[in-house]
Amino acid sequence: MKALVIGSGGREHALVRALAHSPTIREVHALPGNPGMKKEALCHSLDWRDIGAVVELCQRAEIDFVFIGPEEPLVAGLADQLRDHGILVVGPSQEAAQLEGSKVFAKEFMIANGIPTAAYAIVESVAQTVEAAKKFQPPYVLKADGLAAGKGVSLCNDLMELELAAQGLFERKVFGDAGKRALLEAFLPGWEMSLLVLTNGKDYQLMPLAQDHKRLYNKNLGPNTGGMGTVAPLVANEKLLQAIETDIVKPTIKGLQNSGMVYRGVIFIGLMINQDKPYALEYNTRLGDPETQVVLPLMANDLGVVFRDLAMGKLDPIKWKNMHSCCVVLAAQGYPTSPKKGELIQGDVHYESTSSYFVHAGTGLNDQQKFVTQGGRVLGAVGLGSTRAEAIQNAYSQAKKVSWPGLQMRTDIGEYGET
């Protein structure tokens, strides 16, 4: 088979690499991909918004299925448009992708299906936000309704911070149309975990629990990021796992089925565990980043077959390897606010061992065709092992193979969140 992965980040490189190792996949294509993917994929410098060009590529290259990585093309309806041309796609419909594209849509879906989540109010102005805050205790959580590149959530310690955040959304329009309205939510204390679920909209298969580390610095300090590292599988007690499946996963899938929305892909559920009770924080309608980097290596099934079948609406049981994985993110100087681009990466960005390798998230090539930093999260050092400690050690050994000025990296990935 031949597969096309749409996207250019670390998640997509993880997909490309996993598909390249699938026995049934003989050719992997990426659109647009990134320089680090070129060892495993044929990269095409096309814009996914040019539907005619994407369809022509799929037909010319005889692509068997397309996997859409990022949220933007899903929310824009790319999966529907490709399916209209008879192309098999892993990815939800535009309507279903609103679970990620609109925080309000997702919250109303949760409430309608009895899914535990934080109390909330929908607000559309600074005045409404301040008034609604009277119903909540600080800290306050303000979420832009639309896509905001992972930066649309503000945790405000007091009313003054909340008012400033609301001014940014509604008056300065820092997120444009994504901030036309917002959710004001009650703060849920606890610890976060991520659950990825494969579903055809009716059946589902749980993927191993992964734990992301969102804060920039050790000990979960510093600003929020897109994720500084992950470990999987997360060891959780059986009672908690049962509660997650019963209270959150099953009603989510039932809600999808009852809605009639086309869903062939992955639903990512962001969870908050508060006093051993799970709450749904958010949905993403695609694989998480950097969760994908640690979950895919654990799949024992042929990934090509799994995704081809899923694109056709079929979902068979998935088996998982009895092993552990860790991804340590290497970020650019200035990340997450203003990452410095163009720094020369010293070392071997293609280095890999039997138990470790790099995924490229934000690398580029300079005029001398040397690898440089091109994004905030530059590389992910992935380590595998028979134990968590071994996987973590292998990931950090891999991370040492490269360097650049101002490189940022947490040194405590995997040390938090066990239950």
C-alpha cells in the first residue's frame, strides 16, 4: 500500500516513521512534510487547501489512504472533500472536527451526553466575563472558543488577571475570530493525563495512556507549552481506568453515534484527575503531539492495515507491546513565546539506535543544506525500553546527540503523575 500523511510536525514525522516500518506499506508520502522526513517519505510542497492538487497527487501516486495530522485541515473539512472524490481518509468530518474547533461545541456535547466536566459560562465580552466570574472561585480558566494554536487558554489567579485576559480576547483580538466568544470555566485541581481513542464512530479501541508535560521547566513550572515530553503507558489503577471508560469514553462514542457525524480516526481526550474522579477537559479530533511519538511505537498490529481499515470504517482489536516509551522535546531558545529560528544544529539529527531515534518537529535547512532550528519544538528524542526507567534513559541518551545555542529541555520527564 501507499499512504499519504498531511502535516509537517513531530506528530506527522512519528506517523511517517511508523508507517515506513509497516510490512504492508511500500511507499509513504508527506504533504508538505519537513526535511527530517525525507529519509522515510516522499515530500510534496503542496498546500492542502488546493484540493485539486491534493486529489491529483492521490490519483497519480495511487495513494491507498490519507492520514490528516493537524487540526486546521480537519476543521476546514478536508476529510469530507477528499472522501467526496472517493479517497479513503483517516480523519473526522468537518462537523465532528468542531469538537476541537469550538470549545463551546465540545462543552455542549459533553453536557448533552452526561460527561463529567468543569462548570462553565459562555462569554462574549469583557463585561460578561467579569459578571460571570461571580459564579466561580479563583483561579479562573478562560478559553478562546476557536483554534488558537494551543495558546488560547488563560489560567488567571485573580479577577484582575481575568479581566486582562478577556481584554486580549475581545478587545485586542489577539486570537482573531477564534476569540469572538469564550468559555469561562471553573478551575479543576488535580493532574492531567491524555487518552487517545481509535474509533469509527461506533466501535472504539483505547490506546495506551500517555502523560504529557505541558510546563516549560522542571517540576511543572513555567509557562504552558505544546508539550515538553511524554511517557507511555501511564500506570493508573484499574478503578480509575474503569471510571474513564465508563464515564467519559463510552458516552463520547455513543454521542458521536447518535449524532450521525462521520468519525473515522482518533479522538484525543484531555482528562483532569481530581480526587480519583476523571473529568473531560477538552477534545482534540486527531492524534496528540507529542503523545503520538510515544503511543505509536507500542502498537503490535500492522499500522498500515489498522489505518487503511479505519479509513474504510472498520476497526478490529488492537494489541499492544509490553514495553515503555518516552519522548523528550528539545525546544528552541525563546520557546514558547518567540522561538529563535536559524540556529545551526550540531550533531547527527538522523542518529538512531535499536532503542532510540529522533522525530523532527521544527527543523529546516539553511543555504548550505545544514539542519537548523525552524520552529519552537525542534526535535523529539524518543526512547524505548522494557521498563519506564529504561525508556527514559534511552530518550535522554538520544537527546545528547545534538545541541544548539539556547536549547531548552526538561530533565524530569516521567517523574510525575503515577497513581
